[in-house]
Amino acid sequence: MNARRASWLVAALLLAALLLAALGVCVGSAGFENLLGPLLNPGLDPDATAMAQRIVFDIRLPRTLGAWGAGALLGLAGAVAQGLFRNPLADPFLLGSASGASLGVALALAAMGGAGGMLGASMMNSGVAVSVFSSSVWVRLGLTGAAFGGAVLAVLLTLVLSRGVQHTLRLLLAGVVVGVVLGAMTHLVLLFSPESLQAMQAFMLGSSSFVGWTAAGLMALVWVLCLLSAWLLARVLDGLSLGDATARSLGLPLGPMRAALVAVLALATGTAVAQTGLIAFVGLAAPHLVRSLVKTTSAWLMLLASGMGGALLMAADTLARWLIAPQELPVGVLTAVLGGGYLLWLMQRSTRLGRGGGW
Amino acid sequence: MSATLASHTPALEVRDLGVRLGDATILHGITLALPRARWTCIVGPNGAGKSTLLKAMAGLLPHSGTSALLGRPLPEWPHRQRAQHLSWLGQNEVSGDDLTVWDVVMLGRLPHQAWLSAPSVADRAAVERALRSTQAWDWCERSLGQLSGGERQRVLLARALAVEAQVLLMDEPLANLDPPHQADWLAIVQALVREGRTVVSVLHEVGMALHADELVMMAQGRVTHQGACADTATHRALEAVFDHRITVHALQGQWVVVPRMNALMKSHHAD
């Protein structure tokens, strides 16, 4: 029965993604009514048609799909983190990837002399977007690479400090230490490079505004790879939910499988962060939302949390473009406010139900 | 000849087994052989090292000395093969509230399934048998988080039974079970032993432990006695391991344990 319910939820999330994609294509600083005419009557004004096509197919569509991809990666990473650490409060940034990516971007911006920041600021002033992702191709490529490299290096540092993946508590603590130390280093870099502050702020708030087809394609590819790997390892997470000893007694080689799950977590988070900056709460809230709708095995949870994360971020991204149009809000601010509100509601509900310890 | 040898090989055997946790030595060089097709119960006061010994025998804890399962050294068993022959039911380990009862018990079939294969007809039949034997079949589709402590324990017992292993190790399997379901557990264990399986359990309920075939008594990380439950020497050792604060009596063909009230009063006065 639960598998049937899970299948229905997959279908519902797919439908939601399609509807949100259609909505996302319609919302933007240029509106939709201004684009509809040139798109429907291409003969009337070829220049306007070309511009409308560019806005819809080269800007709005990839960023909308990219928002889904980043959300799906974060939702998947959240489900893996919560299963791996057997903690409902675990989120994808737990192993220091967020602070590592931030430090990477801060160092790259400082090395560029705040070029990304200046470009970001100029774009902001023109009312197009508030984003560090608004630089030239090379600057953007450098920043994306720095974010990804920083995220992966931070996770590796966490693994070194925790001496492997065998002890989840040690892993968790090492992640906290790495997060705090790298966060402090980021602030130190910014102290010596104040011109990067604005661009850095945009990165910290998260945005999908300059996700192009390449970035969207990359996220889709990594998502498929991570989802397949996580799906193959889902039985380990199911076994782990009964405790380490029981999982080992079932013949599961926990060491290598935990390492593989950490790799999935790092790759999914690093890729999403590198393309969209730090987007809070999607990774934490998506698996919770799924679990509140259906109780199922980890294999289903991976797929559903991905779909839920994608739909959430796509909806938040569209809302961010619509709320103060023609300007837009950084999507990370919206997800933080909405996600925080959701967690508060969840906490209140569990207190009312007398389940203080759980969710 | 080899079959006879195999049947005489102990189900579990440890030699000079020691366990240290940090600076503390929990088990001091234990040597023990537990016979096949028998129910052996490990008893002793709190902190005696019973659960640690069980965990070490299951290969779930690093230890010194040697341990063997069905005559073969434990480290030589491939993971999956060992999991098919040895089933483990731990104490207070569960947190899989989101899984359904069916999914939890199906986890017991993992050692029998190829990595990506769907559950076979045999797997489904084993899960159904296990759920019916613990009277948990009716909750198949409920999630573990919706069950009471005793109901969860029955589901976890079903998970351990679903492995259909030759040797079952259970740490405090009666936790949260009411008396009728404790009696049901006893019937399940006795049926398993009749089928030729070996059951080793750690029990706090000494009265229930006296229904076992053999008792192993532990105190301060050492085995103090091993013997048949019906032996008077075993009863005396049992009284001794609990500091003579219990007595063992025969009642209507069964052994029962009675707290020695005088000893209790004395100890209170001494305090």
C-alpha cells in the first residue's frame, strides 16, 4: 500500500514540477504578456521575437529547470544525510561543504580583486538580479569551480579529522568544527578584501538567476548519478535505521558503504552549491515533507525527497521573481523564511502531539 | 563421520576472549563453548558483561582471543554467509520509525538476497511466517513509529526470526513484553530448538532463564558457572552470582526464583 502511495506522490511531484516549470517560464522582469505577442506572431517583429525566444528559452527555462535540479540535489543530499546520521535535523551542509564552498568563493573573489562583486553590484543596480553568478563566463567558471572545490575539500577535511566514516558522531562533530573554522577563515578573507563583500553576500543568499543550459545540464547529470548511487545504497540506510549492530549483523559492509554515501552527499551538495550558492532549508525540509506524507523505504525516499526538493526550490524561485517584480529576491532568503516557518510549525505540532523528542 | 563431527562442534565457541572499552576491561579472557540445538541463557547481575559477551560472540565488537561460529573462526566467514547463519536481536537499537512493519521484517531477508534483486517468493513466505509466529501479521502496513514498545519488540523479534539462521543471539528479547507474550516467546524459542537451531539469549528475568537448557552465569566480566538448568549445582551457582539474594525452588514441575526478603532487609539495614 505504501509503495502505491509513494508512486502517487512521485506522479504528483512530477505534475507539480511541470506546472511550476510552465509558471517559471512565464514569470520574470520582462513579464510574459510582452513576450507572448512576439512568440505567437514571429513575422511581425523578428527582433522582438528573437529577444522573446532568448528570454524564454535561454534564460527562464534553463534557470527554472536549474532551480529544480539544485533543489533535487539538495533534497537527495538531505535524505542521505538524515539516513546516514540517523538524525532528522541533519542537513546537506553538515559535513562542512557550505563553509568550504564559501571560503572557495571568497578566495576566488579576493584573487579577482572583487571583479565578481563589482559585476554583481552593477547587475543589482540595474535591477536584473542580486547575484554573484552574474559575471563573465570565465569569472563565473572560476567561482563555480572554487565553490565546488571548496565544498569537496571541506568534506575531505572533515573525513580526515573524523578518521574515516565509521563513527557518525565523530563525523558530525568534525563537520561542525570544519564549518566553524572555515567560516571564520571566510570572514578573515573578506576583512582583507572588502570589495568582495557584496558578491559574497549574494553567494551566501543563493540564487538561480544565472543558471544556464550548461549548469542545468550538469546538475541533471550529477543528480542522475547521485540518485542511482543512493538508490543502490538505500538498503544500507534501511539497515542502519535499526542500528549499527543490526545492520552489521545483516552482512552489510558498513565502512565502504558509508564512504560511498558520504561521496554522494558531497557530490550532490557541492554541485548544487557551486551553481546556486547557499540555499537553506530545502535539503532539511524536503525529506521531512515526504515523510509526513508517506512512510516508506529509503529507496523511495531518495526519489521523493529529490522531487520534493526540486518542486520546493522551483516554486520558491518563481515566487522570488514574482514578489517584487521586476526586481527579484534572492531565493535563499525565501527558502530560509519559508523553511524556518515550516520547521517551527513542525516543532509546534510535535509538541502538541506530545512527541518532544522526535518529529 | 564428518557429519557426526559437525554435530558435535559447538554452535559458538570463544577462547580467551577479552574486550576493552577505553581504559576499562569489560571481559577478562572468557573461554566458553555453547552446544548446538540448545537454548543457552546468559544471566548475571547488572554490569557483568553479558551483552558485551553476546555482541563479541556475534562478531559485532572488536575483541582479543578467538571466536568461532559452527566450528569456523568468525573472521573467516564472508559477511553475507555469516549473516545467513547467525541472526542478531539487539537491545534498544531501533529507530526506524518510518519503515513499515513489513519492510522492517523484510530486512531480515537481506543476507539471502542478491544486492539488487527484489524479494523472492521464499523471502515473502519467511517474512509472513515470522510475522505470524510473533502475532504481528495484522500490523504489516503500519509504520514502526505507530507501535507500542511491546509491539515493536515483537516486530523486531520477527525480523530476527525471518533470517531463519542456524544460530540466534538475542539480547534482552523480553524487554517491554507482557507476560502472555513472554510465554509466546518461550514457545517460539522451544520450537526453534526442536527444529535443531541454537538460541543464545541474555535475560534479566531469571525465572524465564530457568526454562533454558543451559545457563551461563557471569559476574564482573568473567564466567562463573556453566551448567544445565535442571542441575542443583547450577541453582546454587545462580544464587551465589546474585549474592544469595534469590533462592531457586521447584513449583509444580517448574523452577521458580524467589527474592530472599531477609537478605533484602539486611542489606537495607546495612545501608
